[in-house]
Amino acid sequence: MSDEIVLKTEDLTKHYGGVQALEGADFELRKGEHVAIMGDNGAGKSTFVRQITGVEQRTRGRIRLYGEDVNFAGPLEAREAGIETVFQTLALADDLDVPDNLFLGREITRLDFLGPFRVLDYRAMRDATLAGLKKTAVKIPDIRNTIRNMSGGQRQCVAIARTATFHSRLTIMDEPTAALGVQETEQVENIIRTLKTQGEPLILISHNMRQVFDLVDRIVVFRRGRICANLLKSETDGQDVVAYITGAKTQPEYAEAA
Amino acid sequence: MAETTHGTGGLAFDRSKRAWPNEVNIFIALILIVAIFEALGQLLPYMKGQSLLFDTNDRFDSIFNEARLRIIILQVSIIGIIAIGVTQVIITGGIDLSSGSIVGATAMIAMSFGQTELVNGNPNPKAIFGLWAMDLPVVVPVLVGLGCGLVAGGINGLLIAYTRIPPFIATLGMMVSARGVAKWWSHGNPISFPTDQYASIGSGMMPVVWFVLLALLFHLILKFTVYGKHTYAIGSNEDAARMSGIAVARHKVLVYTIAGMLASFAAIVLSSKNLTAQSGMGLVYELDAIAMAVIGGVSLAGGRGSIVGTVLGALIFGVIISGFTYLRLDAFYQEMVKGGIIVAAVVLDQWRQHRAAMKS
């Protein structure tokens, strides 16, 4: 059961005009596994994520989610298929409160025959939000507060809480702590640990070596648009990873990437 | 932060941190403005202790000067109907400069289907069409009028959503074109003598009734429907709205169409109240409507504001205009001060935003 493959990409490639942003990425994520994607700026990490989440259309290659070939026309389709993404730039509406943001674009409604004027079920959304926050152990003093009045850490927690609220099948976090203070980072990391104990699969993009070694099982290194290493945490260390990132080392099976 | 130590996983409702609703501030501003006028009534020697809102000569049953109150709300209600639509547009982060011209065009077109055949036994001297268009049931001019708003607002929305030109430009174009339509329709001639049914739409206090009903309806829509939530979301963070799967372009078309239809409904009420339509009707109403919304706390940056605020903004607007007349100040000064108030309201909004940003 634990060997079930959540996400598999084969020869995933993205060219922007003549620029090869991502070239032949073969990637695999198993159930309950937390994998970090590392690499220098412009190494193709974010491009890789954008192809999986349907934000962009790939040039070539296959994406399989739980064994099924998927072709997302947009981020909403990816989300409906169970891929929740916490973007680098927070996709939150500042003037709305926590449940509003969690349910943005997929509100729980009544009287659906009214079309765009169907009525919001605030109570149901609030209850689901509280349940989601409880599940991730996210602490937000008042969920009816607008995002504008929240600290960076709280905002990030709201973005992450979406994952738990919607029983996602795969969570992707793009530098979730890049803009946060020490305490807030810790809070976010605790949430990631909670997801781990609950067996939720996760892809984490991070530059923070300590964080990566703290949180994940496996590290995949990108360099110049290609995957150049696939390392189990137990078999590597920080210096080793840096060597792969900078190009000092390349695993033999990825030799063509060098 | 201190609150995060509650440890109840978001179950604690900390009301104390929630901001004072902005509508309360605006209501206080309204009271203050009334108080200033009342004080001026007492202080200025030529006013001889008159009051703006209170009945000093025992002319009415209540303690209020009912005649003035009635004038104030009647004065603001037609532009207030427009302001309800403009509020929604501004909440999405846009602007609508075309509503005044839509009023002009709609008044002309709707009225020409609402004319009566005989005026005091003589044929209607202002007839636009032949006999076929005389004494039609009232639904015809109303539907035609709303159709005008639907088309004009729809074009605004389509331009903004699909060509990505700034709302300012798209609606500026509509402002000029719709005014052209208003003048072309009857070659500048006024259109008068509506049927009794048409005349009843805006007679007496009916404009106030329409304003209150529409304000209530759209208050509920903005607060409790998906349409309202998406309107705020788009104005708050358009990219987030798009990433969340909201059909942003389609929603904008809907918002501008509704704004256009509200402007055209205001035109029907106005032409019915005046028993005539002229091509110059609704001139600069768009600015007054924007002013009401902005005074009422609707942020030009988008994402914030409410119908309640706009209604209060409309009342402040009405009290100021009425107050100037009561102080016997010339209309020139009214316009000058009106401009100042609009700028002051925006400055206040900027300041409030800045302060909110500092706090977080």
C-alpha cells in the first residue's frame, strides 16, 4: 500500500521559445512520502511545479496522478484532481477572511439554481475551516479576521490550511517559509510535520538546507532544467547536496544532465 | 504574536482584534456634518437660529423638519441608484465613467416608447414614433430602457474583460458615445408627455422607494451570494481570484452589465419623475455617484466597501448639498466644496489603508 505511486512524471519538458526551462524530468512520489526539490535559481524547480499544477502547459511528457494520465487545462482542474499548491506569491484575497479564502472559487452554496447569485453557506464553510485548522494544528486567533490584518506566518498558515480542508491527494509548497521570521517558520514546519504523520504526500521546494533535512525523506536536485540527483536523506548530507546543486557532482544515472 | 499562544487551533474567537466597521465611522461623519450645519445655523447671525433637520417652527408633527428630510433623500435617491452599481464596479477595482451618459441615452430611448397619444385632447406634440408606439403598456419602455443599460454595460464589461484596456478608458469611451446616442435619438429634441403608468414610476417619493429596495437587494447580494464574494475577491487580489478558479472575465462583464442596468433604471425613474427626457440628462451623474461611493468608504483600490457605506455616503452628499442651500450659499460654492469633499474622502481612504498596512 505504501508503495502506491502518487505522482509520476516521464520526460516532462517545457520550452519557452528557445529556452529549455525544463528538460526530460522523470520524477516519482510515493504515498506518504515527503520530497524536497532543491536547486539554484533558474534551475527549473518552479517550472516543474507549474507544469504539474496546470498553471502552464507542458511542451512534452507525461504526468500521472495515482496512475492516471492527467492533462490539466488550468490550476482549477489540478486542484479539483486533488493537487493543492501553496504558491510562492500567496494566492490570498487580502480583504476576505479565512473561510472565504479557503473556499474561494469553490464555495459551499445553497439555492444553486440562482446561478451566480446562489447563496453562500457561511456556517458550513466556517465549520469546515475550523475542522481543517484543527487537523493541521494551525493556530489563527480569529478566522473571521481579514488576511490584511494577519502576520506573514498566519497568512502562510491559511494558505497551507487549504490543503487539509480539502483532503488533497498531493500538496505542493513553493518556498513556504522564504518570507517568514524564525517563529513563524517553525509554525509552518510544524504543520508540515503534522501532514507527514497523517501520511499526506508533499513536494517541498526550499532553499533552506536545514529545513529540508529536518522535514523530508528524499531530495531531488535540479540543475539547468534537468534533474541531476535523487538522494535519500539518510544517504546524503548538506555538503553532498550543495555539490550536486552547484554542478560539482552529478549522479551517474543522470550523467546526460551534466 | 501574542494571540497565537491561545493554542486552541483557531477555535477561539478573538473579537477584540477585529476592526471597527468602517460604516460606523461614516455614520459618525454624517452626524458630525449635520452637527456642524446645526451649529452654523445657531452661530451665523443671518441664520436667525434656524435648524437644518429639526422643526423649529412647529410646522410638523415630529421634531424633524420633514420637508427638508424629504428633499434630501429625494435628491440623492436617483443618483444613489446609480451609485449602487458604481459601488460594485469600484469594489472589483474598476471605475465606471459612463453611467451619466447611459442615463441620458436611456431616458431618451425609454421615454420614446412610453409616450401617450393625446395630451389634453390634442396629439402629443413631442411624439417620436407613429401611433404604434403610443400608450404602450409600461413594461415596454421599462424593458427597452433596461435593455439599453444591458447593452451599454455589457459593452463596457466585454471591453474591459477581454481587450484588457483600463476601465477608465473603456467607460470614458462609452461616456462620450452614449451621450452621442442621447443627442442623435431625437436630434436634440426633448421627449415628453409619458403615459400615466410611466409617470407613476418616479412620482412623489417613488425614487426613494426604488433606492431603498435596490440598496437592500444589492446589500444582500454582495453579502450573501457567490457573486458578492467574487466581486470582493477580484478587487482584493485579481491573480488570487484567477488562480482560485474564478472566471474573472465573465464576472467583470456581469458587474459592469449590472451597473449599466442600474444606471438605466435610474434614467427611467428620473424621466418619469420629470415627465420628460432630454439629451443632457444625467450630466456628471457618474462623478456624483462615484463621490457617494467614495465618501461611503468604498476604496478606489478595490476590495473594500459596502452598499451600506454608499447609502451613508449618499446621505452625507445630500446633507451637504442641502446644507449649503440652507446656509444660502451660491451653487458655485457648492460645486467647489463638492470637489474638495471627493478629494478629502480619497485622501482619508489612502490614509486609512496606510495605517492598516502599518498595523499588520
